[in-house]
Amino acid sequence: MHNHTKPYPDAIGAPPSWRLPVALLLTGQALSLIGSSIVQYAVFWYLVMQTDSGVTMTVAMLCACVPQAIVSLFGGAWADRWNKKALIILPDALIAAVTVVLSVAIARGAADLALFFVVLAIRSAGAGVQTPAVQSFIPQITPEEKLLRVNSINGTIQSVNLIAAPAVAAVLINVMPLWAILYVDVMTAVVGIAFVALIRVVRVRGDEAGATAAVSVFADMRIGLRYAWRYPRIRSVLIAYAFVCFINIAPMNLTLILMNRGFDGQRLDLGFTVLSTAADKLAANEMAWSIGMVVGGALLATVGARVLRNNMVLLACAFIGMGVCTAGLGLSSTLLVYLCVDFLVGLCTSLGSSPTFTLLQQESMPDMRGRVFGLLTTFSGFGTPLGMLVFGPLADVIDVRVIFIVGGVLTIPFGVWLLRVDRRWKASPSQDS
């Protein structure tokens, strides 16, 4: 632990009984997340069925990703200066409002593609404000020794959402019009807002400063970047995370192409079902990865939170595992082997997510956490789309298996690098450089 974190115990804002506020936050965010995800799937599928256009889907994906990456820079600075509860609640309220507007427009037959794109962009921007606020609010209401467990529970909830949301959306879109499905997000947002509003905490210095400080957000962003760059452990995690998103997470969006080309014609009898069509295989691909994510999060939330103490080493090992397994996807000769390796990719990805959040929460001063998490969201938010711009067209020129093998192999050095950073930090007399 850096020396500079010790004088800033998060008990300042945490109530004596931390379990209730944590439960309220995680439950509220879980409900909001499931509603948003169901609607996001439904909207994308609706656009596919209505337009059957690759260009439309590309624009929709950019509208759903890029605003969050940009706004997170500002959102991180706001989270350090303003009331974090408000920054969690207000984006949900805004997203619910624009979702109602879209629903009414669809019901009246007045919704064009431009309105869909605008709504997707506003929803993405809202997430850019909310995500850094949530990540910097968790340590304000959680004892430090419980952070890994709470982050792991939060990660498990998000992983379960990856399984549940597309399944629920698939059922709803077959029995309800899209305008009605949109109200699922509105209802879950209202409940989520109510849960977060019930949390009572003492306002910390960052919240109080926000009302009176005249320093510009851009100055805050520069301060946050300089702060993150000053500390090797924070700096190395941000850099490694961004590059792994570029060379590893982005190619994972090409799994459909890999399955269509690599396992075309292969049938897999699992006993309870037979995978024969492309849709079957894509569903199995999503399921295998998501189950791996859930298992990894559950392991960290139970055994890992008690046994594992070094988050940097855990993150480094997760990156190495992701690299090996991603390369394994490209080398898989049968569909069964592919699905087993895909499960391991999800497991390793989950083992890397919670330690990343926990490490940055522990290493950052309370009044700088929002900016640090804003940088994390921005780096990862830009890394994945940039990776897609490179690897997407490349998949039409070379064998897509090569992309997975190369991406996996290039991921491993970042895990090794984090191990070296951790070793140097331990060897440093002050443990602060």
C-alpha cells in the first residue's frame, strides 16, 4: 500500500454498518443494469431486423461506445468534486427520460434512425458519468479489507447479467413491441434510483469542494492524469488495461466470424441440446464465456477475498491466462475444445476485472479516485473500438484464427510486465516509487 493512502481512511464517509448501504448500492445498480442491458439488446436486434445494414450497426455501436469513453474523462473529475450519489442517480433519471421519448416516438411511428442513434449516444454518455462515480463511491461505503469481496460480488452480478439480459430480451422481443420493452429500463431505473437515494453517508472533502471550487474540469483532468502518472502501480495498470483492451478484448468481438469460418458444418451433441446452426453456436459461445465470468467472480467473492491479498499479482496472472486462452481459441480444432477454452477466457477475464478496480481504489487517494476511474474507462473505452477498426477489416484479409493467436501472444507480456512492476515496488524501501 502506498504511504499516501494511509492518512485518508474511507471510514470518513462509511457508516458504522457498511453492509446495508453496500447492499442498496449493488442491488440498485444490478436492477438498473439488467434493465439497460435488456433494452440495449432489444434495440440492436430491432435495428438489425429493420435495416439489415452493416453500416447502421457500425454507427449504432459507435454511438453506444464512444460517448462513454469521452464523457468518462469529465465524469471522473466530477466524481471527485461533486456529490457521488447525485452523479449515480441523475444519469439513470436522464436515461429513463430519453428512453420514454424514444418509446413514445416508436409507438406513434415517428422514430427514425437518427433518433435511435441520439438516444444510444445519450445513454452511453450517462454511463460515462455514472461508472466513475460508482467505482469511487464503493470505497467510501466499504471497509478497505472488504473491497475485493464487494468488487467481486459486483462483478459477478454483471456477469450474471451477461447471461440473463440477452435471454430475457429474446423472449420479450418475440411477445412485445419494442416501445413496450423500453419501459422495462424505465421501471428498473426508478427502483435503482430509489435504492441509491436511501444510502446515507457523511459527505467527504471532495463532495464539499465541488460546490465552491472554481477550478475547471479540464484542469481537474490534467491533475488526475499527472497524479496517475506519478505512481508506477496506477500508471502501469492503466496502460496495461488499455493495451489489453486493444489487442485482446477487441478481437473477442470477432468470435462469430471465427465460429462461422472455423466450425462451419460441425455439429456438437451435448446431450441436452445439439449445436448445429450458426445461431446455436453463437449462443453457446456467449454462454460459455459468461459462465466463466460468473464462476470467476464467485471464486473471488468467496475463496479469493479471504486467500488472495496481492491484487497486482492476481491481475498479472489473469492477463497471462487471457493471453494463453485467447491464443487457444485460434488453435482449437473442434467446437467442444473451443467452448471449453472460451469458458477459461471468461474465467480469466473475471479474475482480472475485480482486482483492477480494487487495486485502483486502494492505491488512489479518495479525492482522486473519480479521475483515476475516469481514465480507466476512457482508456478501455477507446481501446476496444480502435482495436475493432484494426482487426475487423484485417479479418477479411487474413485467417481470423491468426488474429486470435497473435492477439493472445501479445497479451502475455503485459502480465509479465505487471509482475515486474510489483516486484520492483516490493523491493523499493519506501514502497512508493
